[in-house]
Amino acid sequence: MRIPTPLRSYTGQQSVVEGRGTTVDEVLADLDRQFPGFRFRVVDEQGRLRTHMKVWVGEEPVDRGALATTPVGADDEVTLMQALSGG
Amino acid sequence: MNLLVGTRKGLWAIGTEDRRSWTVGEPHFFGQIVQHAVAHDGTVLVAASTGHLGPTVFRSTDGGGSWAEASRPPAFATGDRLGRALKTVFWLTPSHEAGVWYAGGASPQGLFRSDDDGDTWSPVTGWNDHPMWETWCEWPEESTPDGSMLHSVIVDPRDARHLYVSLSGGGTFESTDGGEGWAPLNQGVAADFFPDPFPEFGQDPHTVRMHPADPDRLYMQNHCGIYRLDRPEVKWTRIGDNMPREIGDIGFPIELHPRDPDTAWVFPMDGTETWPRTSIDGRPAAYVTRDGGTTWQRQANGMPERAWFTVKRQAMTTDGDDPVGIYFGTTCGEVWASTDEGESWRCIAEHLPEIYTVECG
């Protein structure tokens, strides 16, 4: 998974990390085990992708409500983007 | 002593040994929004977020030398009946019970509790799932510019089960059973924006303080005036009616003398027409009462003659010294101090980001 700069304090400043799972949500859960607190910065307590976050698997955007059902293959690259709106 | 100054872009500690010379430190949580930073019994808790990554709490037990994020930050329960998700931790209050802290949310107006000095947090279900929650709180969210807030969480130092919380908007509420049951406490408090100007709830308290030397005495700076309540009475008195007519009694903070229950400070603002929230006529001044709100005196010596800043509700505080020190931060990034109980003021820090909170630490 490619990690945007605001989240790299959770990943030891790594811009790319590897996670296990067959869905986006499972990969996030695995990364949370590796980097405690990571998942809650990406999704809220109801499992919804936080505002201004966007996820791709490969070059395909992931539906905001489909993190738990969007499949991730063994060699897929997942990109997490966070808009830096505001001043 | 340190002042903990939370801003739109991080937390600064401003230190002093003698209250004459002040040193502005390097920023903590640079770039993050710090809504509140509070020190208590060797622990400092910071309510922070980047604005996009959701709310969290950081904690330090070495005076800010090192920080750890709460391993379970404040949040509504997963599967919450209303699907609520917390946007911001807005307010932090320590209890006198060892390790117990409360956090107020904005928004939705949730209440959360930690029993381990801020490491793990749980929803206070007596409040968040109260049968009247959807009626008392601004829900569905009505989207005031900064969201709907739960603030001014107060724990009675004589009885940790006796709590007050206030909603902006929504009013003030009391619990006598540790947060399981709640009741409105708004008699006498105006809400002149409603068809009924004195409703049971729905008012807009901006800050409520309990006097540390007289826990039966509460002071409130409200959207519609300044009030005092001496328990067990239940009807607030509008002591702001005694403010000079040309100044009025609208503002955000109200701060108390640590020993004298009759002394309180406010920072009045312009609440006319478009609510610019700057000082009246752009002439900054604090006002003090030394008789419980019967009379008020202007305190502006040393402040700029004209200035157009705002002092937010958590951005004014007092220390415990004698004479009492009073401090406030402005939306233009200045920190002002008085070490003679408001008789004179000087700027001790400038060029910081917009200041949201000032507390002694």
C-alpha cells in the first residue's frame, strides 16, 4: 500500500508498506496490527472511509462504501490518497 | 510554569520561571489542529487532529518530552444506533478520581471517558444513548461553521458522580449518578433566537465554569449573556445585565479567580448583526467582577487601542499565583498576559497560528 505523507508517522515514515488480506478492509486491518492506530486514521468507528480519503486498487478507484468487499490480489498495489484541503 | 497554547497548526509551550520572562518553545504536533491541551497530576493530554485523519488524543507523562497516541481514542461505539462518528475531540477535563478524564466531542456532541489517564476511551452511554439525546443535541447535525460542540465538562470535586456538561448549542445538563442520568439546567438562561426565549433546553452556553473554592457556584458565558448560578438553586441569574450597556454581555470565555468566588473575568465581543466576534468597536478589553457580577470594571491597560482579534472559548485562563495571572490567546496568534489580576497587560508571544486554547500546565 502506498501511504500519503500525513500517515507516515504511523508507518515509521515508510511510503510503501506490505499488508496481508483479500479485501481492502482486511489489508487495512493487517496494517493496523503492524502499525497500531493506522486503520482508525483511514476509516471512522463505523468503518466509513474518512472524508478526503480515496483508495485505488491498481488503477481502479474503490467505492467508498465497498472497502470490505473490494478484492485485493496477491500482487496488487493499493494506493491511499488524502487530499490536503484547507489552509 | 508553562502555558499550553493549542493552535490551528500545533501546540506550543510558553515557559516562565518568574512570570516576567517568557520563552516560546518549538512546536509539538506541528501542522495538526490542537483543540485543547490540559495538564493534570503529571499527565498532559492533547486533543488533536489533522482535520482529515479524524480525532485523537496524545498523552505525555514527562511534561511533553515524549508523546504517545491514545491506544483507543475517543469514538462512538462501532455499530452505533445512529451511525455516529466523531469528527473532533473538542474538550478535555480531568476528574479528581485517579486516572479519570472526560472528553467532549464536536461533532456529534458525544461524551467519552478514560479510566487510565487518557490511554483508552469509552463512550459515556448514559449521555450518548440517552433517550433525549437526539432532542437535546443538534442532530442531525445542523452544521454551524465549527460544528456542534460538547464542552465545559465539569466534575464536582466533592463528588465525582456529580457532573455538568454544556452543548453549543443545546444548553447545560447535570448528572448526579456518574453520567447515567441527565437533566437540563437552563432556567433563566435566554435563547433569544428561538420563538420561546426561555426554553427548557436549546440555549447556547459558550463556557461554563465551577468555582474551585465554592463548587456550588457556577458561572456561564452564554451566546445570550453572562450568568451565575448558586446551587442548589436551579435558576440562573443574568449578571451580564450589570455590564456597561454599550459593551453588552456577549463573549466566549469566562475565567475565575482560583480563591475568590466573587471574582471572574470575561472578554466581551461584538455580537451585533453579523457577529464579527471581535472586541466592541475594535477596542480589546477584559472585564472583571469582584462582587459576583453586581459590578464590572474594564481592564485594557497595555492592550492595543484598536485590534480586530477574537478570543475563543478555551483561549483564556488563570494561574494559581498571588496576584493571579490571567492569559489569553487570540485568533491572530498573540498571547497576552497580566500578572496583576488584569490591571495591566502585555503581549508575551506573537506570530503564532490562530490560537484555540490556552491552559496553564
